[in-house]
Amino acid sequence: ALTSGSVELVNEVQPTSLPIVQNAPGLVTTEIITGSHQPIAMDVTQAPFDDPRVREALKLVVDRQGLVAVVLQGHGEPAADQVVPPSDPMYGNVTIPSPDPERARALLAEAGYADGLDLVLHTTPGRAGMLETALTFKDMAAGAGINVEVVSHPVDAFWAEFWKKTPFFVSNWIGRPTAEMMLSQLYMCDSSGTEGKWCNPDFDALIMEARATLDPEARRDLLAQAQELLSADGPVIVPYFRSYISGSSTRLQGFAPHPLRYLDLRRAWLDG
């Protein structure tokens, strides 16, 4: 529709379709980093994910740059298993782990899985990137002796029957207006949005203190500590933040994509 001139704006262009838009006359694309991410969630109330050594091992098999290249075709940024993106003023600049399959093997051996680990990972092709993330993770995990069976479901069945009802699955989130909102909505002990059933009182205390702190630098320090804690001990592998790419005709003026994917046309107009 965009390339034929039937519409002036496509609010989200998938990386697979980007060359079509870029090669069409009279069209432009805009790309920004967002807080959108597709975590691999682990239920910490069930074995083997109740062992922090297993969670750390699974995080260490991930080549984050590789996932950005394969899944996002380069349109994103590596992430450090926490959910505050670099574009957020409260970003804690957590060190992004490098893949270390040998360390992962050692951790699994310490946890009682010296002969390897068999896992079933649930996902869906219903959101671009979720199935691709699962399949790429499967290949990466094999290098550390972890056998991952990827089970793909139709999108409606996945959200109704497998999301938060199985111990290991790929999820899909867009960003939130504030770092505190994203962290608390998903990872505080009493959160209704929790996917891994993780509860860490130290994490909750940091979030509560940040809520009551007016000084921005002091609040950033508290939220950075929360991000570090989530990265090290948390129930999710967050390998990347997705870019948001919009495509429009050159007639559309004054439009800027929003990092929360809101469609804001208040300052937009058509020229000619």
C-alpha cells in the first residue's frame, strides 16, 4: 500500500520489508531505538530455573550481537538481561555479557547437569522476532551442551495456553513511559505482570526508594542498581532492544516516530 501510494504512512516496517521501502521512489524511512524487547522467560519456581547457576549459564550462551544481526537484521541494540533501554534517561549502563559457553558448562556442572541439559522452549510466529529468537537461541545453547526443543504455537493459542503457563517461553514487550514503571510492572514481588515469578526483596526496596527520591541523579543510581540486580539474578534473558522503523511518503511532513510506538500526527501535514 505504501509503495503504490495508497497510504502515506506505515507506522512500523519490519526489517524484512525494509529494502522494498528504501528502494521505492518518493518514500523515506526513520529508525529509532525503543524499549521493545523479546525476553526469554524462566519460571524460577520450577527446576532447573530455580537454580541461579542455571539461569546464569543460559544467559552466558547468548551472543547478543549475533541475535541483533540474525533476528533484527542489525536494527536494534544488544541488551544486558534487563529492560531499561539506552534511550531512557534512567539507563544504568549495565555491562552486556559476552558469550562464554565454557563458563556456562562449568556452571551447569556445579548445578548437577554435567551431562548437559534438555529444555523445551515455547514461542509463536505471531509476533515478528519471537520464533527467530527461539531458533537462534537453540543454536547458541547447543555449544554449551544445552539441548533446546523449540515448540511453536499459533499466536492465539500461545498467549492463551502457554504464556506464563509453561516454565520456559519467549515473550514480547514494548517499552513504558518510565524506567520505574517497566521494572516494577514486570519484576516486583507483587507484580501482576511477572512472567518468571521472581521475587527479590532487595530489588523491590530499590524500586520503592527510587519512587520516593526527587533528585534525578540519586534516582538514576538506585534504578541502575535495580537493573544490575535484575541482570545478574533475574528470570529473563533480554538479548536486545528492537529498533522502531517507520516508512512514509515524502509528502508527509512534521511526523516523528515515538519510542513507545504511539501514532502522533498532531504536527504532521501533507505537502502538495
